[in-house]
Amino acid sequence: MTTATFSLAELRAAYTALHSGAFTTDPTPGPETATAAAMAELPAAAEVVVGVVGVSGGVGTTTVALAIAEALGAGRLVELTAPHTSGLAAASSAELGLEDGWSIGSRDGLRLERRTDPDATILPDTSAGVTVLDLGAWAEPLPAVSVLVVVAACSVPSVRRLNARLDTLEGVRVVPVITGVPGRVLPKPVGSVCGPRLRAAAAAEGRLLLVPECASLRVGGVTADPLPRRLRSAVDVIKSCVEEIS
């Protein structure tokens, strides 16, 4: 039997790739994310494009994206994740039909677009205004957007992922969001792992959003009913960030 040998530099490179997630022996499939093809086709007519992305799956990205779209009075919310992972399936107050691989709905004047074809590219937008993109779980490359909202859950591992993601972002206005906060402040174990970027965001008004825990959404998900008032109040402060660049 021949044994392969590797240099120290090669072993270091492999170790770095493993811990960055470049490859893995874990057979568990990763979270569904927006494809690069879909993200490449951004709505050129929109005055402002707000991207909402989670540091992982299951952190409330779609709920935050919907709340932000409603707070901003956006014209459309586009969910770019795979059809079977949609969090907007019951969110429309009216269904408007299918169009080129997308299911179109309406919710109090907000146009909701979710995929029925996993390979469908984003529909063209002929109207100006604000478009919100639900990008799902983090995947490279991220599209160029006016504002990037990065969502994490209120847990030590999730906030650590948030720190790591924020450290990779340059040249884009970022609003970090932590969901499922049990009170008005972060629990001490979670707050203790906030990195420099998060602490700086917390020091600037409206730059770190703490979204309270909403039991009704955790159990029933998003429906056509209005979002809880406490959730709407939490994301309302993002308006100032968008108004600064629009």
C-alpha cells in the first residue's frame, strides 16, 4: 500500500478549508440558499434594493424580510430560496397566479414573489421604489444591494457566526439583526460573545436590531394575518438607515 505524503503548507491549507466550510465529510445536506443565477438578475428599476440574509437556516430570515418590506412600504418582496423551503406560502392575502416559474401574491399592496421552479431567475421589475430580497441562508456570492440585513438567532453559536460574517463585509451598509430575544436586552452569555462590529452597531442607534421572541410565529409561521406589533416596532427603525441612502 502506498501512503500519500503532504507538506506542512498543504496540511495547513486543508485545515483552513475544512474550518471555513470549503469541504466537509458531513453527509447532512446544507441549508437551501438562493442560487447565483437568480441573484445575478437583480431588479434594475428599483431605487433601493434591501437584501436580507441569514447566517444559517432557521433564524427567521423570511419573517424579518417581510417585516422590513412592510415597514419600508416596499413594492415587492422576492423570496429567492428553493420552493420547498418557502416561508411565504401562507403570507399572501390574495394569490395572483403563476409567472415564469414564480408564484405571485399580494399582501396589502406588497407584491410577494416565491419560486415554483428552483431554476427560475428573478422577474424584471418595471416599477421604481424599494425591493426587498429574501436571500435565505448565507451563500457566496452575495448580490450587490443598497442595504444588507444580516440575521442571526439569539444564541451563542448563531451570534458567533454573525461576528464572522460581518468581518467579511466591506463597502456595503449593513444592519445586523438578532431574532428571538427573550427580553429587551441580549442574555448575558449571548451579549458576551458580540464582536467589535456588533458592539459598534449597538452603539449606533438603529444599527443593531433586537427582534423579540414571537410565540405565535414560532408555532404557526407567517400567515396572511398582520405580523405581531412588537415585531413591527422592532424593525421600524430600519427606515432611517434606508432613508439615508435613498
